Amino acid sequence: MAIKKVNTLSEYNAQAPSVGESDVTLISQERAVKYDGVNVRTDMPQIGDAVYHDGNEVLFIKGNTLKNSLLDSLLLTKVGFVCGLFGDYALICDKNSASKKYLDVCQYSITAINSTSLVIKLRMSPNYDVDTTVNVTLTSAAINATSADEISAAVAAKATEVGDTKAWWAYLANDNDEKVTSGGTKIIIQCDTCVDYRFTNVSATGCTIAHTTWGDLPAKSNYLKVNGKTTSYRGLMNIARGAAYWATNSTRVLSANVAVHGEASDTDPMKKSDFLTSAYAAELKAYYGTYEKYLAGEFGILAPQQQGAFSLLSGKEMTMKYALKTAPTKAGSTKYKFPHLYYCYNRSYGVDGLNFGDWFSPGVAEGVQMMDDKTIALVNPTATKMGISTISNSTGRWFAQRYDAKYAWNFSGGYGYLYDNNVCYALLSQAVALYKIKH
């Protein structure tokens, strides 16, 4: 029985099979094979291809040929889909929606005490939507072990009072957040059993308190535009959706005294009607030609290393750096300090090339590829065929990198741009992995 060899998939489909020919067909140009007579397997994955495994290795299936029921009958397991390419690596988005986790870290840090009477507002169960007020009376207005013990007792008592069964407590810590018995620089309030819960903004009187967070915080002042000027605007990640939004919305009104090109004060896009008709936009219109090119040119994404906002670790580097950091528990053991990062890091499909530590929380660098218009157009049909969650370009999507202690970078699906938002909101970051492409 002969194996038919053709150069392209279209060439194969154009030929009628002869009697005695095998259904196994090598397509040399695409380095792909008919996996089951319908689905095309490839060793050179592209954005939008489906990812499965057979218990031993990862399999890439061309998204435009995908017939999910046939692969299910072969007992293949869904992994996800390719949502980006980084050199020799394919960026895979986990199909399991359970890998979507909130970004908070379950800790607050008190860094200064200026009164012996503290009022701390936390969010405890069973009602996480309201502040729970904790009153604390201290022996002295100092960061020390005695104050930590007194705060710990008050927080634990309040949790019991409101019916929160989680282990709330506080401890004295040094600059590295390690528990100490003396010489501490902060007091950490912690919920030990918090794995998938949104903390909110904490507030207090009598002390200075804030979220604890990982350390790769980016600069957050000005960012370069394409024309070399600076702006506080984060830039468009989704040009089509951004164009649709700014076509009818504007944060400023054009007038004779408004600089509209090449100036640091030009921080937000104008709406499309102003671009097309306003005499004040004539320079921009002549320079760019189309509204979409104006949006991309004035406010589009630059290479991450060119922008102070993105001079930070990749999502994989960040996750590997922080995922295994631990914090003490009230019972005397340890917990992972950043549950979201650890959860992604600890995922595994138990197959060659996708083991523990290969999954991570996407950062801005990966997010730029994931939320590109062309990516979304390719991956969502594949995800639909697989029966798994699609990537939405109409809702917000987190990237697991902080803007500061309370905010993280987020993709605004409604507007198509990158911005920062409070981690207490119900927006999630889903695990992804980089897989070395075979050559």
C-alpha cells in the first residue's frame, strides 16, 4: 500500500484517492500529516492550532482541519490552543478554565504605626462585599513583636465573630517579608487558606497599611509613543476594537490651542469624526492617511524593551521567580505566598515537554500577542471546535504583572487598549505555557 506524498493540503484535497492508497499522507511543505484521515498534525504549529496529547507527547493539530469528535474517539486529551509564537516556542493557552485565578496575594503589610488605637478594615467571609472593621488597642505605637501579637489576636477574634472560618493572623516580618521575633520592619496580616479570593483595598487609621505584592513593579509615569514623545496613555493592543471605540468617543475636544501631533501633551486619541473633518487634525490626517494608521502610529504598542512601562520580566520569568516563595502559616507550617503564580506553575499534563514548572501566568509581553486582533480571529474558531473557552476581545483580561501594589496590567476588551486595574475586581489571568517547537 503506497503512501501518497504531496506538497500542500490543497493539492491533497484536489486529488481523488485511488484504490489501495493509504489514508496516511505526508504533506512536505507544511511538515504535516493526516492524523486520522481528517485532522492534520503538524510539528510546525501556527497561531490558532489546537494542542492535544496522547499520554506521551504533545500533538499540534491544524485548526482549519480540526474535527474534535474524531480526536475524542482516539482518547486524546485537550491541552489548549496556540495563542502566540516566540522564536522556537509556541505559546499555549490552557484549555482549563479552572486555571483562571485572581491575582491577589492574600497579605497586607503594616509599615508604620502612629497610634495605639488602630481601626483596620478587611474583607472577611461570609460577606466579602462589605468592610469588616477590626479595632486594635496596642501596648505601644511601634512595629514590634508585641504589636504583631496584639493585631493578630484582634484579627482572629473578629474573624470568629463574623463567622469566617479561615485562619486570620498577623506576624512581625523583616524587609524580605520573613517572620522574625525582633528587629522587624513591618507587620503582615494574612489569611492562610485564601487561594482563589479577591481581596479589596484595605484601609486603616493609626497605621500605614497596603497590599503585599511581588517585586517586579514597572515604572508607571510616562511611556514612549511611536513619534518618540512621552504619554501617560498605555497604547492599543487591539487596533480594530480601539478604532471602533475611539470612532465615537474622545477624552478631549479639539480646539485651536490643543496640540494634536508630536507633543507630550497629546495623550489620548481623538474620535474619528474629528480626525476626518477638523481643521486642527489636518496635519495628522495628511501624515497618517487613515484613522486606523493614526491610532496605531500615535498610540500603538512598541517593542516592550523600548517602553519604561514594560521594562519588566516576562510572565514566565516572573512566575518562575516568585511562584515558589513561601510565607509562614498560623499553624507553624508554610503556604505559597502568591497562590495565583504557584497554581499556574504547578500545573502539568504529565507529557513530554509540558511538565511541572512549564505553565505560568502571562505577562504583558505574552499578552500583546494573545490579544492581537489576528490572534483572536485564529484561535476562537479552534477553541469553539474544541468546545473550550474562547479568548474574548470584548471583555477585560488580566496579565499577571503589577502596575503597583494594588493594580495590575489589564487588557480592556471594550476599548482595545492596555491599562491598569485594581486586583480586587473579578478579572482573571489564565495559565499559559511555552513549548519548544521540534525541528
